[in-house]
Amino acid sequence: MKWEALKRNIREECKKQHKTQEFTNKYVEYSKNLFDQGLPIISSPEHFSLLVGIDHSYICNMAYATSRFYRHFTIPKKSGKTRDIYEPLPDLKYVQTWILENILEKCPVSPYAKAYVKGRTLKHNVKFHKAQKTVVTMDIKDFFPSITIVDVTKIFENLGYFQNVSCFLAHLCCLKFSLPQGAPTSPYLSNLRFLGIDAQISAYTTVKKIRYTRYADDLTFSGDFNEHHLIQTISGIIHDNGFCINPSKTRVARQNARQEVTGIVVNSKIQVSKPKRKEIRQQMYYIQKFGLESHLEHIHETRSNYINHLIGQVNFALFVNPKDVEMQSYFDVLKTILKSNS
């Protein structure tokens, strides 16, 4: 629908409801702002319930008794610790997906953000830092939990939504007053929260001629620069915006050492790290020498999806470097084994 036709409908509806001229004009202005951004016009939490097709009292339970609508589990980290995952139950996940597809994904994010954006991948993040004199990587501590419901409310308000609508949407996207890891809305909201911070960081790096990208909570900088000054400056920007750098994960790598960005080597050619290649190579050696069953018995492996898991690792190596002959040969062997076992 074109704006002029929609504006007439809005004015007619306001007239039917006996709204004042002042209210009507303000609501037309409110609607025009959202319309121009390609965003759905939402006048109230009740109106939102109608748009998603869910009873308002039920959707209020989702917003204000949120913990009932999540399933909690943990997954292992490389460090040996565990990561908490909060997966929304189907009804809440449907609502969050509606918010993601109809509101959030229509909002531009920073060009420096390489994660959680359609058309941008891990490879886009790493190739920007290939063959640089110095590579510095920094990690933001407790990334999602540091983004509060107040931050999320402001994101919706900045898009132009009424305060009560913004607050309602924020409650639907948050758990325990912050972004949960596992909700479909959390990744894109994190990029929107970081939009201004990315701009501050890039203002500094552009002047200093430093390359910068961010992959979720991983910040990467490369080029020829004073790394101590960079780390101090970036840590200050991050702290001033309510986040913290995890100093134990800050890495400085020069050309004569292995330079890794999000687990991928970027020195002269882009490929998975030597430890990961060694791990894959070792598994393939034993599989080819002793056979799959003997290898699984020797390493006490009981997972039924072991081969698929290994194929996934090899596939990732090929995604990073499609010309990797060694990994392509492993892929062919594994596919043959998988086919013979089916």
C-alpha cells in the first residue's frame, strides 16, 4: 500500500474512534516514520498481538513470565567450561522470529559487523586481515548478558516505536533483563546495540589506517600500528559503552608468528590452524590404516554421528580454503565410508 492511501486509512480510523486532531497528526507522523523504514506500524502491545495472531493475554505471559517459555541447557566450551543456552519454546520462538524478520532484519548494521548478517560469513571476517604486519584480536566478556533490557528498549525506541511498544518488544526478546544466548533475536539485536560502538572504533582505526572487523564478540585489528596504544584505546571505548574486554583473550601476533582470526590462520594464505589440521590428519590416518570400527574402539568413541562430525570439520576447512587438496582427499574418503555404511 502506498503512503497516501495508508494515511487516508489512518485518518479515517482515528475519526471513527473520535481521536483529537492533535492525536491524529502525531499518529500519522509516527506511522510515516515507520513506513519510510519499511517497518510494521504497531500502535500498542494489543495491536502487536493482532499482527502476530496470538491472544494478547497469552503473549503478555511470554513477555512478563518469560522464564516459563525457555528451555535451558549447556554446551561445552573449548576451555573446558560450559556455555549456558536458553532456547525459547515454540510459541515464543515464533514471536521472536516474527520480530526478527519483520523489524530487526530491515535495519542496517555496521559494515564492520561480519556475524549474524545475511551475505556475510566468517570468511569475510578473516580475509580482510590476510598478510598483515600485526594482527590484534580482542574478546568482549559476557557479550549477550551485557546487553540489557534497557539497551534493547532503546533500540526499538530509536527505530521510532512508542515507548510502551518498545518496552513490550524488549521484554519478549530478553530473559532476566538481558539478551539470552539461544533466542533468534539476540544476535541481530547485539549488532544493533553495537552500531554506535562500531562507529566509534572505526573512527579511530580509519585515522590510524588500521583494518577493523567484528565477528560477534571478537574484535580484530590488523596493519602497521602501535598495538599497546590500540589495546588501551579500544578497551576504553568498550568500557565507556558498558562492556568489558577479557584481557586473558587479547592476542598480538606479528608476521613471523602464527596469526589467527576466529580460529583461522591469515598469514600468507587463509586456512584452518595447524593444530586443527593435525587433529583431522591424525584421525584420518588411523581410520585409513586400521579401519573405522577399530579406530572408534581404540579411542572409545560411541557417538553414532562421528563420521558426520568429522565430515563437518573437513567441510569447514574446505569452506575456508576450497583449494586445500589434502582436505578434499579426506572428504572423498569419508563420503565413501559414509555411503558404504548406509
